[in-house]
Amino acid sequence: MPSSAISPKPLSTFGCENCRKQHLKCDRVTPTCGRCQNTGRQCRRSGLRIRQSPQYTKFSKTQKWVRIERRLEFVDETRKVIYEAATLDSGLDEVDPDIESPVLSDQSLLQGFSQSSISETPNGQENPRRFPSRQQTLPESPRLSETASEALSPHGSVQLAETVSSSEGHARECSPTDRFIARAGTYHQLYYSKNSAFPIEDPVEAELYRHYVQSLAPWLDLCDPLRSFETIVPQNAANFPLLLKAIYSFSARHKTLTGYFDSVRCSEYYDECLTELRDVLAAYDESGADENLFAATIILRVLEEIDVVDNGTDQEANLLGIHAFVSTGSFFENPSPLSIASFWVGLRQGIYKAVINKRPVGLSVDHILVEQSLARTDCHSVANNAVVHCTRVLNFCFDKGGVCNLEEWNKLWKSNEDWENEHASFHTPIFKAPDDVPFPQIWYHQSCQVIGVQHHLLAKSYLIRFRHKFSATGTRHQSTLAKRRAEADIQRIVRMLCGIGLGNQWTPPGMFTACMAISAFGASFTQRKDQEAMIDILRKTEKDHARPTKSVQEDMMKAWGWSASTWTPTQVPPWPDTTQYATNLNMNDSMGYQQA
């Protein structure tokens, strides 16, 4: 009787290119691996083959070897190398010039000091004098005593093993796997402090710390049920100086731009933070990826965004740092809650920059955290899925290789409709006022709803705008009518986006997204009252939250044919006071619009 068991699928020798590019483990199933099947991507193989050969590579008898100096000395200004060199310098013996050996890279020197290393000469003889032997004791550094392993935050992602030197002065036995253990004195430990920064002695710094926790952290915790930037980040900052300085810099800059802090002292905090950050990033590699460093980069990126008000330009330095973290696939194999939260904030920051500058987001959403989010149905994951979809739409619209792909457009449009149909309860507001003002008041009770619905609507607007690019058939009249219908649909969506921002001002990012929509589609509005209402939103956002909107205001005025010198803000906002809805039984009477 034949067996009914299903034979296993054949495995390829190598993983697919998609998994390799994202630094993810591939199950090597052919013809389509599991990850590509789950994400709907085309599974591509490299086509490499292994050719076995009985021959072994040997050095020629006449091979000439490079002679090295009696003492190797590598000069590097980063803290990592300076510390390790100072720790191990006294344990190094001089190299015998009569012994010939291959040249070793500085990277092998940096990594090899954690264990006993014995080199070989070309003749296969051991040279036990190149590095400290197992019996040699490495001197303890003062830096090490200040940054012991117990100083790490309980939320830290790195657990330090015992130090190499013991109190008795004898080094413990090393194993070949020791290089995979993060020890005191390695990259992570250099930037932690044993002494807690709490209680904060300076009342000004204490006020900056509290301002971050109460007013600024909610900007970042929109789609995080754990509110990591409000709870975990402040706690970890006690022992991570860079993170604490980032908090001070962000708070000081925000208070300066809103008129409540000394600009000179604000610059001092920022300079100190940048100096610390440069030292950290100078030694950065995948093994040094740290959740607190990632969070500090996120906070400094927000500071970078609002600093455009004074600088006039966005340097995007920390945005590149976010890209570096996101592309480190191994960093997210077992991520901490703070790392996950930082990833989603970084993705939203990339969307903001893409909309303002009309360019692709630049961050890949073929990511393990995205795969995990797509499989969940809680409200925070639903919002994150809308953010992912918006990222894909922006990459499609601003990528010159994809804007004419009708098949891809249809796929994105279907995803947009599926999200709307499957999550009707999520995007249903608790209150929606009559549409008798420029922007209808739309209320939600969760910040994740606000940001999720807004990103969904933003993606839908871009898809509608690019739909007419595929309408190559029909008369000119039909094409004109289709374009007008598209503009009307976009304007209706933009009104909703602005209404959501105004109706949920308790979560400022709703106003930020409304400004993004105005930047992208505001030029199509022709009615004066609509234009004035949009300018008021832009100015209110910059005044209350230090979000730079001056360039968007100028672009809109130019597109509308305005002169900046003739425009004065309305004394009364062109939207009703939201408190009226809670007290006035006659809703229609409380929705009056007042023109300038």
C-alpha cells in the first residue's frame, strides 16, 4: 500500500536573494521560500554552485612575507579602540623580527584580544609570543570599573559576561565562543554609566526631562501599546548618557522654538549630544547595535526635523542612522519592545520626509517586523499596517521605475480597499460633525486610530492622483472629466485629513499629517476660504508644536497666486472651538464659519 505521507520539498544550497539582502535566515525551500511566500514576493536565487576540488591551496616555497615592525601601533580616535588599546597595551610583547608571519588586519586585532590567540608561521609552527597567553593577566582599566555590567538598564538588550580580570589577578579560561559574548569594555559597555543620573540635581534639566515625558514622548508612542518612549526611554536614560542628552536637547529645542527657553543653553545641550553621538557612531557596527542608541537616534531625528525652522535645511544625518539600524537584519531577530517601537517611529519619520520632499521613503518594508505586524489584528498593528501600505504607495509613486506599472497600481489599490473593508470598526469615528465648514470635525478616541486612518487616506490620495497616468484611452474631454473627478476626490480626502487633525489636537501628530496632506495636495484648492483655513493650520502647527511649515506656506501662497505681504492670519480660527460640541446641544448652530 503506497504511503500517503507528503514528501518534503527539496532545499537549495543557498538561501534566496531577498532573505540574504535583509540579513534574514532563509528556509531554502524551492521553488519559493517561506518568507517570500508569506510576503508575496518573487523568490530569486543567486545561481551559485559549489565546485568541489581535491586540490588544496598552498603557499609557494618562494613566497615572500612582509616583515612587520618590532611593535604594532594602531592610532584611532574612537573610544572603542582607545579603550581596548589602553587595556591591552601593557600585555603585549614585542614581536621578534626574525619570525615571519602574514599581515593581520586591525579588525582581527580588535576582536582577538578577548581570547588567547596563537598565530602560525607559514611553516605551520606556533608562535606563542604574538598575543598575550592564557596565563597573562590583562590590567583593569579605570573606565571598566566605572561601567560595570550591573549598570545596564533592566531593559537593555545586552547581557555582559563576567570581566576578563578577576580580583585575584588571574584571567579565567577562554573558550572559542567567547568572541560572541558582549563583555565589559566592548562597544556596548563603553557608553553606559554605572552611576545613575537620578535624582537630577539641575532644576532646569529636571524640567526638560519632565517636558519630554509629558509633552513630547506621546508624539512617538502613537502606535505602541507599551508607550516605550514615555516609559522605557526615560528609565534607560539614567544609565545611558547619550540618551539623556538627546532628551535634554530635544526638550530644550522644542521649548526654545515655542518661546520658553534660552537658545544659548539649548545650543550647548545640542553640541554636547552631537559630540557624544559622533564618538558612538565612529565605532558602530552590527555587533554594536543597541536599543538605546537606536532610540537616541530617533529622538535626535525629531529634533533634526523641527530644527529646520532656524537652519532652513534638513541635514538628514540621523535619518541615515535610522536606515543603518533598520537594514541590520540580525538586530531584529529577537527585538526588544524599545527596538520595535523605534522601528515604527523611524518608518513614520521616513514617510514625513518623503511627502515633504516628494521622493521615495527609502526604507524597505520587506522586514521581519512588518511580517509579524501583518499577522496581527489589534488596533496598534492595524495602524502600523496602514503605515506600511502608505510607505509602499509612496515608493511606487515617487520611484520612476514604478509609476507606469498598472499591475502594481491595481495591487496597491486593492490593498487599500481591503484595509478599509476589513477594519471598518477601526476607522469609524466616535463623532463626525456636519460638512458645513472647510474641514469637518472627526473625532477618534485613540492616537493609533488617528495616525492609522490618516496614513490610509494619504495613501489613497496618492493612488487617485496617479490613476490618470494609466488613462491613455478616450477623448480629451473624457480625460479632462476624469482628472476633475480625481481632483474632487482628493480634495474630499484632504478635508477629512485636516478635519481629523483639528478634531484630535490632543495628539499633535494628527496636525503634522494634516500639514503633510496640505503640502502634497493643497495647491488644487481654489476657494479663498479653504486656502485661508489651510494657512491657519500650517501656522498653528508651527506656533504650538515647533513643526516647520514656513516653506509649505510659501509654496501654497505661490501656487494660489498670493502675495505673502498681503496675507494676515485670521484673528478667529476658521474652525469651531471643539469644546462647543461637548456643551451645546444644537450642533448645527455651533458650527459657524467666520471668514477673515
